[in-house]
Amino acid sequence: ARAGGITSHLKLQVSVSLHYPISSATMALSMRAANKAGAAKAVRASRPARAAVVCKAQKAEFGRAAAAALAASTLLAGSANALTYDELQGLTYLQVKGTGIANTCPVIEKGSTNLKDLKAGAYKIEKFCMEPTSFTVKEESQFKGGESEFVRTKLMTRLTYTLDAMSGSFKVGGDGSVEFKEEDGIDYAPVTVQLPGGERVAFLFTVKQLDAKGTLDSFAGDFLVPSYRGSSFLDPKGRGGSTGYDNAVALPARADAEELLKENIKNTAALKGTAVFSVAKVDPVTGEIAGVFESIQPSDTDLGAKPPKDIKITGLWYGQLSK
């Protein structure tokens, strides 16, 4: 009976194969998926784990968010996509595609945590990269008389929020002082996060025209935050800053009403943010430098229609120094 059952089962399989033959396209797709999975496993196996990065930054005030402070702490980067600059350059497009590696900054495998190994001088910093690891938004307390606090958010943007290929000047004094100015590069990225209540907050993560001063342990400065949308953007009623209608077409008589004035007059003025950086590791041989950062900047204002929220961003940064 068992032999008869096996025989009938084999006949059924042959019958199904004859009626529904496997096409060459299906076989090709399955082979591609297998190759892609094998390549992804090979890349993951070759990734080194990130080392612990110690942040020695002292407390610093951030403009409007004066209560925020960056205290001395240890920041662990738990990402598995930890590759050095040379390892990143050795990967092919297919090895990077779909893995999230392109959204990470390089790490320093060797080097020293003794910041005195970085000699004084006027450097040019290139390949400056900033990789956020946390986004929090300042919200009012739900309790009467409670203080506002930064709450955790859920990232809604794909892995395209890292700033990279930035450059500028980096001066190191004999007493350990630092002067850093950002000048060019991919220094902005639109990001959207979601609050626990479901509200979504959009902002332009940036460090445009950063001018930071301090010491290697902690150097901070202000930067410009451009408008999330440009002046040519049209809202659902066709109103824009440099084009479109001046007011809502259906309500021309109420165009100057106070409740509609903010919606009619579009504002694309740049706002200000503040960031503090700390150097954690240097490599005098290759000129590589890395550390941690924390910045506080305003969110999108919907072209001036609503007040901005404070966004706190923490993460890792990397750069290469040359004279």
C-alpha cells in the first residue's frame, strides 16, 4: 500500500510538471535571487564589527534648546555594516546594492585614541561624512506644568539620510584648539520621522556653512538650515512663494484674514541649528579622523505656516585630513 501511494504521488508530480512546465524566465529569476543572497552573505561575513567609540564631549548649550546638553558618555554603534574606507572602495555596485552600506560612514580600524597624536597645523578635511544613529523630537509634556522632552521617533525615510563627500577647513592649534568650517559637499538630506502618536515630522538634515570652534574633545558651532521646500513649491491651493496664486481662489475676499495670512504668505527664510562634535580616534598615518556628534535643528515650517519643532540628531562622523 505504501509503495502504491508513493507511485501515485510520483505520477501526480510528473502530471503537474507536464501541465505546468517551469518557464526559463522563472528559472532565471530564481538563479538571480540565489546569486544575490550568496553575495549578501559574503559581504556580511566580511564586515568587521564596530568598535566602541568614547565621546568625551563636555556639556554645551544649543541656542533655543539651551536645556539640551551633550554629557560625557560612551556611544556604541551597533550597526553590522562597519567597513573601513579601503574596504568600501573595494566593493562592487552589486555588493553594495540593497545592503544599506551606502548609507554608512567608514570606520577607522587602526589609529589611536590619544588625540595628542594629531599634530597642530592647518588641514583640509575631505570625505567628511555624518551618519545619524538617532532622531528625537522635542514635544510638550502631557502633564500640566511638565517640562518638554525629546521623544523617540520611527524613521520613515529610506536609507538615504547620511551626509557625505563634504569638505572644508580644519585647523588644529598647539594647545588642542580646533576651528572647523564646512564649505561644500552633499550637506543636506530630507528626512521624515513619525512620533509615537502618529504625527509625522519632516526636516532637512544639514550642516550647511558650519562654523565650529573648541577643542578636540568638544568643538561646537552654528549652521544654516535651508527651507525644506523651495519658493516654487505649490500647495494644494496653488499658492507658492515665487509663483502660483496669491491666495485661495475660493476665498478672495478673506485673503487678508489673520487665520489665512500664514498660509497665503510663503516664507522660505533659512533658520539656524547648532552642532557639537567630539574626536574619538585619529590615524596620523592615513590622516583619518572620526568621532561622534549631536546636533539640534528646526524642522519643516510648511513655508512659514506652522512653528518648527526641535530635532535632536546624534550619530557618528568621519573625515580625512590633508595639508
